[in-house]
Amino acid sequence: MPYAVRLLSLALSLLALGATPVSAADGWSVAPSGGGRPTLYAEGGPGAVLTDAVSVTNRGSRAVTVRLTGGGIPVGFAGREVRVPARTRADIPVTLTVPPDAAPGDRPGAITVRDGDGRTATVPLLLRIGGPRLSALTVEHVAVRDGRIVYELVNRGTTTLVPRLAVRADGLLGPVLDRAPRTLDVELPPGRRLRLTEPWPGRPALDAVEVRLTVTAAGGARDSASARARFVPWPAASAGAAGAAAAGALVVVRRRRRRRPGEVAR
């Protein structure tokens, strides 16, 4: 007999009632095994396999069959569907698996228990993942396009970051943009890349600028990156192009007029 099945067989027993449920449905309730705990709590490093148990107590006069599911955290059960006799408590082993690439920190979840009539009850989970906490990020692919500054933020650490952004742009005659650091309305989980934009409605009409973004976050994360951009008014650019074309045509005409009689064009 598999070990998990033997555990379930041993745990399913007729026990005295009296456990305090975390949440309850009519006739039955569910709570962390052992009593006195409002939440299932586990702690371990990446790749760890942790065990605990939940108790389903049937206070009614008829047997009830319940189905268990987990959310937010990888959860395994000795049996996903359990029949609990009348006036009986079943202790059901639970296995929590920490993903091998999980970042340190707290991860919430829940175990949901549902009966055949659709009634549900839940037990909150809290998984604390150990390991070094590293706060690091990079700013990449900065560019100025269509009146906006576009860029990407990448979380290179192991903690979720809420970044702060400062923007500065220097033109030929001095600063043309200087925005103080402000907190962005984003969360950056470990390994996540976000493409963001920064509006620039008052950009220069004619200038050559260097735009620099500086991003910081809690824990000492900091990085900066820059990009160059040129601003030329369209009418001036069009006039310049027309002038260059006219000058080129004049040179061609003059060259043609200077050909000697009988000279072969090259």
C-alpha cells in the first residue's frame, strides 16, 4: 500500500469532537489539524517538500464526501476526495512543495474543501520561503519616440520591487527636463521584465539632448541608463531638404553648361 494512502487510512479515525474550525459549512467544518491554529504555516527553502494536515469534522448525522483543492501554492493531498462518516473527524495529510526557483519571501495560498452540494470552506496557507534576499534591477532599451520616453525595467534580484523613477534630459544649452524621483504604480516580481513609457509633452522643438533615467528600489537596488535624441521642426527639416535638393540641381545645371562642344557626357 502506498505510503500516502497508509497515512490517510491511519489518520481517518473516530475522534472526540471539539476542534475549533477556521471556517465552516452546514454540518461540517475544516481546520488545520492539531487545533488552535487559524492558518497552515510552513517554512522551507527552494525545492523543499513540507508536510502538514487538515481536519474535516462532520458533525452531522450522515456521511459527507468532500473534495480538496489548493490554490496559490503547489499542494498535494493523500486523497483529493475523502468520505467522512457521521460524527467523525478525518485528518488529511497535506504536502506543500516549494518551487525550485522560488524567490525568498512569504507566499499566501488556501486549501478549499467542497462537498457534493456545492458548500465550501477554506483554510488559509502561508508558506515562508527561505534563502538570501537580493534587491537588484536594470534599466534597458531607453529611447525617445513620438513624444514619449520608452524603457524597460528588469528585476535581477530575488525580491519583489516597487521602483522609483527620476528623469533628466540635458540639451545643448543646459537642462530641458528634470523630474524628481517618484514611485511608479507597478510591482516588479523577481525575473520580471516590464516595458514602460514616460510622457514628455514639453519636449524641445529644436535641440540635441541626452535623456537619463535613474531607477531605485528598496534594499539598495539602483541603475541608470541614457539615450540621445535630436529634435528638428518639420518645416525646417523640409526646407532644409528642399534647399539641398535645389543646390544639387544647380550644380548639375552648371556642370552641364560648362561642357565643351563635342565633349562626351560621362
